[in-house]
Amino acid sequence: MTEGAVEAEVGRARLRKEDARLLTGQTNWTDNIQAAGMLHLAILRSPMAHARLERVDVSPARELPGVVAAFTGSDLAEGMGSLPCAWPVTEDMVHPDHPPLAVDEVRHAGDPVAVVVARDRYAAADALEAVEVEYEPLPAVLDLEAALAEDAPLVHADKGTNRCYDWPLRAGEDYAAVRERAEVVLKRRYHQQRLIANAMEPRAVVVTPLAASGEYTVYSATQIPHILRVMLAMVTGIPEHKLRVVAPDVGGGFGSKLQVYGEEAIALAVARRLGRPVKWTESRSEGYLATHHGRGMIQDVEIAADRDGRLRGLKVDLLADMGAYLMLVTPGVPILGAFMYPAIYKMDSYEFRCTGVFTTRTPTDAYRGAGRPEATYAIERIMDELAAELGMDPVELRRRNWIRHEEFPYDSIAGLTYDSGNYEAATDKALALFGYDELREEQRKRDERGDTVRLGIGVSTYTEMCGLAPSRVLRDLRYAAGGWEAASIRMLPTGKVEVVTGTSPHGQGHVTSWSQIAADVLGVPFEDVEVVHGDTRAAPQGMDTYGSRSLVVGGAAVHHAARKVVDKARKVAAHLLEASERDLEFTGGVFSVKGSPEARKTIQEVAFEAFTSHDLPDGMEPTINAGHVLDPENFSYPHGTHLCAVEVDTETGMTRIRSYVCVDDVGRVVNPMIVEGQVHGGLAQGIAQALYEEAVYDDDGNLLSGTMADYLVPSAVDLPDFVTDRTETPAESNPLGVKGVGEAGTIASTPAVVGAVVDALRPLGVTDVPMPCTPERVWRAIHGEEDPA
Amino acid sequence: MIPPAFDYVRPHTVEEAVRALADGGEDAKVLAGGQSLLPLMRLRMAFPQLLVDTGRIPGLRGSRMEGDTLVVGAMTTHHGVLHDALVRRHAGLLAAATATVADPAVRHRGTLGGSLAHADPAADLPAVILALEGELVAVGPRGRRTIPAREFFTDYLETALAPDELLVEVRLPSTDGWGFHYEKFQRVAQAYAIVGVAALVRRDNGSIAEARVGLTNMGSTPLRAPAAEEALAGAGDAAAVKRAAGEAAEGTRPSRDTSASPEYRAHLARVLTGRAVLAAAGMG
């Protein structure tokens, strides 16, 4: 290898730096944290969906051995603000109060009622049973349509309505006129069932106070240490600079840890009162009630088209279940989806309306994809319906309507500028890998011979918006913060490198990928880079990790910061080599003078010189550090084509995925192994929505799927071998050309799977199977609602 | 997931265990593997004050033949059952069903006796023991007694065992030479069966001479399907088997849960009985 011809780090399937620790159990989960004199919290939760608290008496609990204190909502109310909602989507949005601990009313099963503080978690759990509560039942509010009726019982009586907001969007020609002219109009209703994120690590929080100076360290299993710090300061009144928030090792989030939770505020309040460290860790079944849910929508979708398949218009009416309270971005989740219903298709008119509705269920909020999977599901499903109506192959219908690769950049009807994409390339590759024509042939043959096991084929040609987000766009959407990301890089005296990032990984492998990005720009070995994150003292600025934003915004910020490091190092090297900056080349971490390659300085040598500062240019500051805060110009738009073949046993209703092929275009790939892992996990989660998972409530508002025995999370044995491949169309909006991959699999797969189930059954007259497509639902769809003979 | 406080003893003989159970009265429970009991305690749905851990009592594990009867120790783990040569030969149905129980971690801790004494109608092994026409041997302060499987399962999570009796072994008449199949229908691999069907078939001249059908999760106890069994006798082809299997839900009272309604369970029992019997008979 000649000097300078160093293999690029970006693009290499590097083993993850994180994994040795994770796989050998040497991790620092929040629940592992111990502090001298630490007390344990247990939280009593409402067993009812809706009730007035007539009496909450914690004094019997206080008498029990090992119990140090116990508090009701009223006890903690002083100095405690409402939990925050950072996304008031409309000016007149109804925004109810949300005390961390209920004061006079509980509004969902699991709403916290009292907190017990004990010397160990056993005593705390036992003491919950001694707390006396009198509940005066109030009517549960569960049905989204009924909740909007004039005389409906109210979740928040003081607000006079269960309607949280109406948020409209109209684009292109007048929809009514377009509909009038259209040759075909189809309307469908889809239900997005509630989902519960099952992060491997449950939520946990530890607070250690330094009473003398009024400082507090909050350790939390959170995706958002930086946002949490700001918000906890606002909720508790503790000055922001006296709060340090640490996200230690965090084991998954999927949106569920993109939140400011009552338990975090309660733990802080209790630690402040008692002057002692406290810990709270949720159990899985507690989390099912208390950790926010995802999805929960009714989608009325109407599509207008010509007989030749050309789309004319799309109209979407959403009812979105907010649950009992507005949490951090609850109202905004469906709005994120609003821009994605038109997806990759060209049309003349688009009309969208979302109505947020309060119910007496656990609040909803971000869940992997957050609004975009729901949009993709609806458009892809109704495209299938249109194809069936027109007697057209569903892939062909998509081909006739999608944006062609030569049309980029393209302004979508919803107002987004898609910077790049190549739907033709991804689709052609996927069709070939899948063996589409052969499977269609097999499907036809099976149908002819009346096989009781039917074959179905589903397709999803999705796009999504990632890289949240340009701050001015967030302003226009009334989001309360910006979408920038920060990175800084320190060259250490020995030539090693510290990258400080404002992203907060919880399984994504940022330490590895950021090392690859920095190593390439700086020309240092991958092993010489350490990445610091997840602690507001060590990584003081950041907007954290969600919405497939980290690589696109945070990774790009690392790239920019590294460029600045090289810029300064070049100045130092030029000075040391007595050459002009213009005459220096920089490859493989070595500055050399053009034409005299023996005159050279490595970046490590330069870093040491900058550290000693013995011989720097006049006026130059010692050491080499650089920071960059990046506000993205645009979103990024991954896309791809997913194809799913299912076998449906019509005798039992059981669906088995026979093959699954996806070709994703997530732009330039930093670490192919990490990308593939994200795709696999995303597919599993999207398939889970299609076939397995649902938060089921009874008519009284009790969560029936309250444990993992009833809430069915699939494991590896339940899933097929995935065939994954990629096309690479670089993003135009960032120097890395990356688009983000955290949510793609989840967004794309759900409609592909359900579409395949419906495709298998369509000749039997089936046009929909509600999610999850359980065997019984499939069986009922085949037989109508009749009992079998 | 914090259980209430409890006491714990680990006796070294059956006699000590029985004495501990007798002393503990209604509040004592046997800890035989803990794969069902401990989750219930952690969810605070069970509140035993004394756990009698029978895991270290010698002689309660493994198998032996007594004449034509296979005897399996109650504390044999599922993993042990699965890899036991005698079980595989003389009670192949038990091995086949045990292979579908939960996951390897659970199979290494959970025990045959524990699963039977827990008597969950959704668990796989109770219906299998019914189909195998096994007997369960219990030891208590009043001595040793043998309970036929058909009298053992009395109601949902209830058995004929007295609180101070310990299940020590399971006796299974050899079904060497019978065809067998356990058809388990579940939404994900680690879930309980929505319905399970345990089929045993003795063939004679290509026809079914005798069939036994055990049903998992079709009522408050594991069940046999007598009407289907009767109709299966003499069945000589797939059509006859499927016809007979149509009787499989007769007399059952399946429950409703988040995965299935009673009528769907009844439908599944019929379809799966046909499949299980065809597989057991080698006709499938």
C-alpha cells in the first residue's frame, strides 16, 4: 500500500466498539447504579381508567418497617409544574394539566397515585399495599368517534371537550373539484392499533443530590438527556445549571424513552426533599401501563384516480388517540405523518386533517417511525386497493405514479423537497431478488387448484423524512425547540482523539460510526478515536437521538468539526514545515509539502506541537479543538422497495411469511453491518405490528395485554430470513450523503405484510384484515362473521 | 415484579418435604422448577408464605421401566424428558410435546411434575398425560397413593393433590409402537398454545384401531375428545379422519382471551385434531 492510499473507514463493516462491553455484561445500566444511602421508590398506580380520588392516605405505609417516606400527589404538588408538551400543534390546542403524580383525578389505568420511599425495593413494593385509596369511578372514554359526540363523558371536565386539536393541510388543486373529475374514487378506513415499545432495558431513574450546593445528578434510561435537563429544570424549578443529566448505557428506546416522564420528576422531587439518593426502576408490566404507547389512530383515506391508474388526489382524515394527557410530542406525531401520505407519488391535490382526541388510556407519543409508518401504511394499502379496482399489477400502478429519478430534486405536493432518490433502481433490484414473476405464477397455480394454503404478495415502495430537522421548519410546525446537533473534537497530546457528540445512542452504535467518520477526515486509526456522549457535563450541548436524525445531523456535525480540526492542524503544520498552507497536501493523516514528500508532519505530531505550544504561529491559541453545531438545510429522504410473500392457511387463518426482500436506499452507508442490523430490527418491529402486537383494552379501559404473555413480541424464530440489499443514491443535503436508517424497516414492512395477507385472500372477497392480522381475524375475514359450519 | 416475602426450605428427602408442606398448611407451595409459580408471585397473583424446594431430593429425577410401565420422576426437567431414551421409546408423545414447551432456558429449569401439578389447561403436558392414560403418584402424611390422570386435573389450576401431598412420579403405560403427534397452534413460538392437540394412534391393517386425543386449552382442565376418539376408530383414510375430527370440540368449554374466542378455539380443535391424527397415523 502506498502512503496515503488508506482504506476509507466510512463504508467498512467495522465490529462495534460497544459490543464487547454489552456482550460480557460490563454495562452501566441505570438500575446498576448504586449510591451510599440510596432509597428506593415504588409507585402506586390507578387500577381504574377514570376516577376521582376521594381519599389517598399514605400514612399506613409510612408505619411499615423499612419505609422512609410516602407522598401523595398533593404532598408533591408544591413547586411541581405540569409535565411538558413541547409541541402545541395549533394555537388553540387544548392542553390539560398533567401532574407527575395525580392530585384529584386519575385518567388512565396506571396513572400514578402515590409514591413510597423505602430502604430497599422489597419494602417499597410491600408498602404499596398499605396505601389506602378511595376511587369514585368516572366513565371511561375509549372510542375515538364517540368521544367527540356532544354529550360524551369528558377526560378533562374543565376543558369542556375531548377534542384536543384540528390540524388541516391543503395542497395543490381543490380536492373536491379533483374528486369530481376523477374516474375512480376509493375510500377505505384503516386502524392503527396501539403499540407498546418493548425496549430490552426497562425505564429507570436514579437521582443523587448534593444538598449543600443544591446540585442534582439525574441518571435516566433516556434517549434525550439534553432535552430532559431543560424540561426538568422547568418542571421542578431547579436551576438548569444545577442539574446534570446522564444517560448511562441505555438499552433501546424505539421512541419510548423520547420523553420527560413523571417518574423522573418525582424521583428528583423526592431526592430534593429527603436529601438522599433515590432509584426507581419499572417492571415490564408496570411499563406497559406507564410508558407511553405508540400509534392509535383511525385513518379514513380516499384516493381519486383515472382509469389508467394516474393518481389525481388524496384525502386523509385522521382521528388520533392522544390518550389521557399530552406528553412531550404527543400532538405532533400524527403531524409528522401528514407530509408523508403522498409518499413517492405525484398527484394534483392533497387534503389532510387530523383531529386529536383525549381518551382514558395511557398517553401516546413517538414510537419508531412516529407518524410516518402510519402514513406509509395507509397510502400503500390504498394503492393496492386501487390496483385491484383497476385490475392492474400493484407494482405497475406505483411505477405509473412515482417520481422518476430524473425529476429530482422534486417538490412533493405536501411541500417537502425530495433531494434525491431512484425508485426505479430499488424496485427493479427488489423484484429480481424476490422472483416476483415466478411467485405471481405460483400464486395463480395455487389459486387454480384450490390450495387451502394461499400465497399472497405484498409490496411497499416507501419513502420517509429523516434527519429531524431544519429549525425553521420546526418553528413553522410550532415545535418548541430547534433541530440542530452539536459535535466537538479534541486532539489529545498523544495524538488520540475525543469526539464529543450531542446525540445519545441507546443501541445504534454511534461510538463506532462516529469513530469511522472522524477517522476518515482526520486520517487517524479507527481505534484511536473515543466518542463521548450522554452526559450533559461531558457533552454539554445536543438535541439527542430520535427520528433517524443522529447520523444525518449529528454524524454530519462530527464531519464538519473534524474538517475544522484539519484546518487548524494544517496551519500548524505549515508553520512547522515552513511552507505555505496552499502547498500542503493532507492524506492518510500526514501533511506533506507538494514536491518534497520528505517534508512531512503527521497529524499526531502536529497535535503534540499544538499541546506544548512551544512553536505556534503568532497569535494562535494552543491545542487543537474544534466544534460544530449543524442546523440541517433539509430533511433526508430514505426510500426503498419491500416485497413480502406470505402463505395463509385458510383452514386456521395462520399467516406464515415465506420470503421477505427489501432494497433500501439510505444514501451513503457508514457501516454496512450496523445498517443491516437496523433494517433487521426495523423489519421485526414492523412485522410485529402487522401480525402480532396490540395493546388491547376492555370496555372499562383496563389493559388486557398487560404482560408479555398477552402482548406478543416476536422473536427470531418467528421471523423469516430477510434478504436485504441496497441502492445508494447519496443525499444532497449533507456532506456525508447519508439519509438515516433507524426507522426504514418499521415504516416499510407493515404494509408489505398486511398487503400480502390481503392479496392472498382477495379472490375470496377479502379487502382488509385489521392489524394485527391474528389467525382468528384472518379466519373471520375469510368467513365473514359467521360461525364455521 | 417484586414478590411478597416468603420463607424457603430445601428438604433432602420426600418425608422432610411432606412434613414441611404439612406444617405450612394452605400457605405452603412446592417449588418444583419455578417457571410458572415464580412469575405468578412476582406479579403478586400468588402469595405462598412458604416455598418447599424439592430440587435437591435424590431419586425424583430420571426414568425407569417397571414391566410395561414407564416411570418418570416428577422432578425430571423438560430438558431431561426430551433427551431420555426410555421416554422417547415408550412415551414418544411426551417427548414430542415437551420439545414445544417454551424455550431452552425454561426447559432446563421447568419440570414435568411441576407442570402437571400447576395444572394450567393452556400448558402442553397435562393433555399429553391424559392421552397417555398416565397415573400420578403422590406422597403425603397419609402415605402414598396413585391418581389416574383423568381424576387428577379437577379445575383451572386445581388438582386432586392435597396441599400436603407431593407429586413424586408419573407412570405411563408404554405406547411403544403407537403413532403420535402433538399439534400446537400458537401465534409466536414462546406463547401459550391457543389450542393444542395430542394424538396417539394404534393402527391395524392400515386403519385406525384406536385413537386417543388430548386437548390443550379447550376448557378449565385438559380434556380428552371422546366423541372424536370413538368416531376415529376404524377410520381408514384421510377423509374419514377429518370427518371424525369434526367431533373434537364436543363437550368442550374453551375460554376467551386476547388471542382467541371460544368459537374459534372450537374450530381449531376440529382442524388440528384432524391434522394431529393424520400425522400420528402416518396418513398425512
